[in-house]
Amino acid sequence: PLSSVANTFLCSIPHPKPPSANKHKPWIEAEYQGIVMENDNTVLLNPPLFALDKDAPLRYAGEICGFRIHGAGVPFEAVILDKATGEGLIRAKEPVDCEAQKEHTFTIQAYDCGEGPDGANSKKSHKATVHVRVNDVNEFAPVFVEKLYRVAVTEGKLYDRILRVEAIDGDCSPQYSQICYYEILTPNIPFLIDNDGNIENTEKLQYSGDRLYKFTVTAYDCGKKRASDDAEVEIQVKPTCKPSWQGWNKRIEYTPGAGSLALFPSIHLETCDEPLWNIQATVELQTNHVAKGCDRDNYSEKSLRKLCGAASGEVDLLPVPSPTANWTARLSVHYSQDSSLIYWFNGSQAAQVPVASGPNAHQGLSDHFTLSVWMKHAVVPGKGRREEETVICSTVRSEDGYSHYSLAVHGCRVAFLYWPLLESARPVKFLWKLEQVCDDEWHHYALNLEFPTVTLYVDGVSYDPALIHDNGLIPPPRQEPSLMIGACWTEEKTKEKIKGNENSTDTVQGDPLSIHHYFHGYLAGFTVRPGSLESREVIECLYACREGLDYSDFDSLGKGMKVHVNPSQSLLTLEGDDVETFNHAIQHVAYMNSLRFATPGVRPLRLTTTVKCFSEESCVSIPDVEGYVVVLQPDAPQILLSGSTHFAHPASDFEAPDGVPLFPNLQISCSISHQVEAKKDENWHGTVTDTRMSDEIVHNLDGCEISLVGDDLDPEREYLLLDGALLQQRGLELVNTSAYLTITGVESIAVYEEILRQVSYHINRGAALYERKFHLSCTEMNGRYSSNEFTVEVNVLHNMNQAAHPNHILSSQQFVHRGHHLPPELSGHSLASTHNNPMVPSAATVIIVVCVGFLALMVILGILRIHSLHRRGMEQEVPGAAEGEHASAGGKEGDMFWDDSALTIIVNPMEVRSGCRGCHWVGSWVGRSLPHISSPQSYQSCQERAAEGGEGRSSAGMEDEDDDSTDSETPDSPDSHDGNERHIMGKSDSSHRY
């Protein structure tokens, strides 16, 4: 029992845990440096890779099981060579490329085998940094930058360097990537090349000898590997050098629509090897003779404002002289190329605008408005004028009181004085210093006032004030609304007007004012927009120059190069210190004209150059280059008007309230005619015209005119109709007179087609009008291009039932008169009408003329017959009493038949009696006296006697009568025209019958 208790006690006592065998971490160096060759994968480390463990020589715990590499994308791996010694190796997983990456950095860590074969309780060393450098292998051969080197040298000189050839090597190490030396392979030439590739001549070259040298050079890297391809060198010998610009053309042709054109694409500066350290060149384009200083849009000012999206509401301060605007009547007037008015101010006169004549000009002018003016400030030579010259001076009355402003020029400065409130506020003066003011050229100035902000635009370019003055000491002007252009007034009152200034010193109210600060120069297009401002985009669109010098290759601008272009793009300056870089820069100076239909002509061009040399004594001088840009005639747009050229309608259609449209199916098209050169292999060497529609150009029309051929319209009988509301909606203007109708304003072709198709011709009821001819023509670009003249002929068809006259003779005479103007082709038209059997005046005229002609023929034949009967009666001898009696009776009968000439029968030429076929020709006698017929009974007797005379007529007389009957019956046959003529005339009144 005691032993069992003891055993139980011993078993209940806990036994201590045996100590761990792996007590220490492995140890490695903190940093390793390694080298690997491009053609090997083993990394040579310094120091070698060994891991130590203090648990050695215990198995597992004292052994190194392996190494771990830490890092993303490391192309190396570490392997254990000896677990007991801890020796390891780093090797590349795959071949490494020095050119791709020269160095690799990563960390490595060793770990032991733990306490058993399963590696339990394994311990890791600290992380060590490994730097591996990839050693280069000379695998690439040198390659020349260029295959061919060309240079020109001047004869008679020894050059330290003519040119430099250059080769590069793709290897990564300095040993193999550097070019150690160059070699000329061609023997017996007077040139040497050094290890840097510089070629020099060993003797003076002569232009009279060899003018061109060609030779081959090669290159070697420091691993003595030769270039894969050799380079060719060409050296041209030139005669004695003269410093100048070379490789430029005096005449430069520019085709409108070509965009930007390089002015000097092949130019280069020949300095004759004189070393330069500074080059300055100025390119000047002269465009002051084109319009107002440069080429701008060809539309009129009003049309251009519409195209640019400018709002309406501007007030013209210098309008065309008229009874309602007479303040410009005494100013000297000139006309510009776009037909706009230019006013000359000679420095001693001004224009005072009466406030009463332009009330709208002063509304909203207190602190919110835009002034716009074309100005050419005249610089008077020799006077040295520094006096301020006023462009506009105005005092405005607002709800709060009086405000005052003035715009003036002072030397090369623009000054704007603004006095918000004369009673309390202080005046502020804004100043701009601009070279455009005193260059004696045209410029456009637009001033936006949104107090306290003032912005000045010159040729569409904005300028902020250079200086702002608080002119609080200036005495306030008189509180009276006034507006003066070309001068300003002072508070000194005078009783007499200044001599020569009668036009400018009159005032509307108050005492006369003393005028001073007269302007000297030209003004045009002076407008003010009260109460609102023009946007910057609109001002740029309206007034920016569309042509000028351009430099767009700033990305490739060399080091040390400077380029400056003035705001009007007429002057471009370049500055640099390297000739080659300068040549590259000036070759990109271009002329640009953004107008599709640019103004053709010559633009003079000048290139001025100044150089600075290291040696002032031998510094070269570069002569100026003078040329010109020829803007060619642009391809003119062909505006074609087409549609129906002739139509006829009943008079009732023309008398309707809307009239008849003149151009119901009008078509307007615009095309560009291109000249295409014929192919070289063709026998014909001329040019062919390829006309096609151009989709790249937005076509607009700015006016169309409808004119008349012949007499003007009679307002009491006829007129043209067009809806004015439609024109107002489109912003177009209409002028409708008796001689023409014009529509003006820029709009698209589709809009003009729509409007012109609504122009109608109206005649008043009862107007005897039969035909009219109208001409239609349209223009584009302010009248610069015109369309063809489209002619429309209109015929008015009258129904005789509605146009009957009380007298048949008057009606016939009117038909004859109008018939001379009717076109002969009218009778060939098939005309639809709501009336039955209509008759056009020309057909009636033809019938009347034929009747009158046969009437004259019958009269002649009758006279001849009478003469024949009388002669036979007097010459015939009576053989017997019976015969004598018969002859006497016959003579008396003849006398009775033709003797009675007292009565006259008026016969309707359009009406024929069916019962008088034998005397049918009598109905064609219009308004003539028929001898010996005095009554209807006589007419009946005529029929009977004609029948008797036909029986007893001689053979000669019968032949004449047969001919007469045949001729007269043909045009007046009742079978052909009787019914139709009767319906047209429509006469049933018995008083008009015989």
C-alpha cells in the first residue's frame, strides 16, 4: 500500500519541459555587391554568400536550409550549396540585358532547418541588401546618325572644322557604348577627321579645281568594333563668300484658302564663317494699302455685325448727311474701298451732335456703353505736337444727375476721362500707351465701359489700362447735355466764334462754348451702343485682321530663340545666337489669310537683319531682303439663278389680293470653278474647267434686286408685293419702288430662295396690261460677286367678255397697239383658264390686220373695176337704138351703184352676217366710207346687184371677181372663226349693227 501511494504521489508531480534545441537565428552579412555578365547567369558576390548559426553542430538547428529573396519582379534566385557551412549562390533566372537595366537591388534572408526534418520552429536571419550590376558585352556596332553628310565651304580657307559626323552605339557600358575614333576610308583626299568626328581640310580648296568632294568615313567603339554601315560625306566648294540671305524667292504667290504659307522655306544665312553671338531679324508685311490697314471680311459693316452675332441697337454718330442728320454736312468726306464714309478732321473743325436730334444716343450712356470707331490718327511731322486731341466729348443727363466722359489721343497714348457724377463723384482718367495710335495707319478702337472696369480693344485685341489717374482737381464741366465729335469745350464763355470753326461752335442751348483740343485725322464707322456691352468674341470677329504674319512652330523653336509678333501681325521679330537654329526658325515664318475670298493684290515684304560678332572689326553686314506676297485672284463663286422664265395667267389671278408669284420655282445655287491642268500624256495642253459644288464654304447672299425691262411700274395700275414681316424676322431690308425692288442683308441661300419665291405681281382690276418682263440678280460679299441676270416674262390673259369697250373701233385699236409688244410664241402655249374660249390680244390683232389688208385689196380692185367700166362705156359705139338704150341704162345703173357717197357704214370687224356671202368682204371694212350705200336697203341692193353684175360681167371682170372672192373668203370664213370671235367679243347690242 505504501508503494502504491508513493507511486501515486510521484505521478501527480509535473515533470519539467525539455529545453529547445534551436536557440539562435542564422546570421548573414548586412550588404552584398554582385556582378553578373550579360552572357552568364551566376552572380559573383562580394563578400561571398555564407550563413552562420550558433546552434551548429546540432543537426537541423545548426544547419542552413536555404535563402529567400524579397522584392517584386526580381530576376534572381538564391540556392544553398552546403547546409552545414551555410554557403549559398545567387543566380539569374533568365539572361539579363544590360541595355534594359544596368543594376538590380533586392533583399535576401537565410533560414535554418528548425528542430527536425519537418522544419518546425525554423528561425530566419535579418534581411541583407544585395546590389547586382549587369556587366555589358560588346554586342552592338556603332551606327551613324545620318547616312549622308553634306556641306558647302568657301574656297581659299583652312577650316578648323568643316562639319562633324556622329555615330552612336547601343551598348550600355562606357567601354562599349563610346565611339573611340573615326576613320576616312577614301584615300588621297585633302581632309582629316579626329576622334570626335570633326572633319577639316588639309589644304586650301579652290573653286576652279574640284568643286565637289565625296568620301567615306567609318567609326569604332572602344571595344574596337566597327560601324555596321559607313557614312558618305559630300563637301561642295563655293566661290568667295558674301554675307547675305540665300535661298529665297522675291515673288511669293498665295492662293486664297491655302491657310498658312511659309515665306522662306529654304532660306539660310551665309555668314562666311564669321562667328556671331547675336542675330536679330525683323520681317515686315505692308498691308496698309488694303482696305483699312489689312484684309478683313468683305461684307458691309451691317452684314458683318449680323454674321458675328452682334446685337442691334448701336447708334451712328457720324451718319450720312441728311436733313435729319446735318451735323456731318460740312465735314470733308472720303470713300473707302468698301464704300463706307470716311470723315476728315483737319485739326480746326468738329461736329456737334444736337441732343434733340438723337435722343436714343444718350439713353443708358451714364456708366454702361460701348464706343466703336475706325481711326487713322494723322501725325504732323516737324510740329512735335503733344497737345491732347479729343475724339468724342459728351455730357449726359441720367436719373441721378449729369455724367461726363471724353475719349482723346495724346501723342501715342489713348486717354479716357470719365466723370460718373458731376455733383459729387471725382473724375477718373484711364491711359493706354499704344504704338498703333501714332503709326499713321487705320485701326479700329472699341471701348467697353462698365464702371469701374474699362477695356480697350484695338483691332480686336484687348488692352487693360496702363495707368489710372484720379483727376479730382479738374473743374467740372457745365451741367448741360452736349455731344461733340472731333473736339471738346471749355467753360470759358465767348461771344464770338473762333475763326474757321463756325460748324463746331454752335450750341443748342445756353451760351456759346469755347472749343479746344481739336482732332487731326480720319474717323469712320463711329457708333455707340448705350446700355449694353459688345462681347470680346464679337469685337474680335468684327474687327480683327484676317491676314498677317504667323509663327506656329513654337514646339521646335531652338534654345535661346525668341519670337515676337505685334498685335496687328504685320511685324515679326526673331532673335537668337546660333545660325543654324536661327535658319530653322526663320524658315517657319509664314503668311496667313483666313478669308476664303481674300482681296487680291501685292503685299510688300521686307527682311531686315542685324548681327553682332565676337570681333567688332571684322563683323559682317547683312543686306536687307525685299520681296512681295502676291495674293492671287480667288476662285469666284458662280451664283446661278434658274427657274421658269415665262408664264401666263388670267387677269383675275393677277387681280387677286396676293397677285401671282414671279419666281414660284426659283433655284439658287453657288459653285466654285476650278482650273485643272491637263495630263501630260494628252495631246491637248490647255486647261479644263471642273465645276462642282463646294461643301467647305458657307455661301451667303447679301442682296437681290428685281428690276423691270421697259417702262417703270404704274403705281395706280400695278405693283409688286412682298411680306415685310418675313423680312423683319430675318433682319433684312426692303426697298420697293416703281423701278425696282431690292432686298438687302446677309442671309443664306435657302432664306433668299424662300423670300424671293413669295414676291408676287399684282395689277388692279380693269387695268389694260398684257405683258411684263422682270430681271432678277443677286450679289454676295458686299456686291463683289454677282449672279447671272435671270429674266422672267409674264403675260396677262384678258377675257373679252370682261374687257369689252363701248366702241368696237377703240377696242380694235387698243388690240393693235398692244399686239406689237406681245411675244409671238404666246400663241403656241397651251393655257389653262376657267373662262370659255379665251382669246389673247395677239390673236385678235392678227385677225384685224388680215381683215384690214384684204379691205385695202378690195378697195384697190374696186377702183380698177370702176375705171374699167367707165372707160368701156365711153369708148363703146352704139350700133342700134336697143343697144344704145341698154348701154345707157347700164351706164346709169353703174353710176347709181357707185355715185352715192354721202352715207358711211361702220361694220364690226369681228362679226359676219351669214346671209351675205356674196358681199362678205364688205364686213372687213373698218371705219371706212362705202360709196353709194346709204341704208340697209342699199346693202340688200348691193347683194342683188352683185349677183346681176356677176352674170353680165365681161371675161376680164369675171377673172378679177373670182380672184377677189377667193382671197377674201379665206380669212373671213364663218366656218373657221365666226363662232369663236363672236364669243370673245360678246356683243349683242343691236345699235352696233348696220
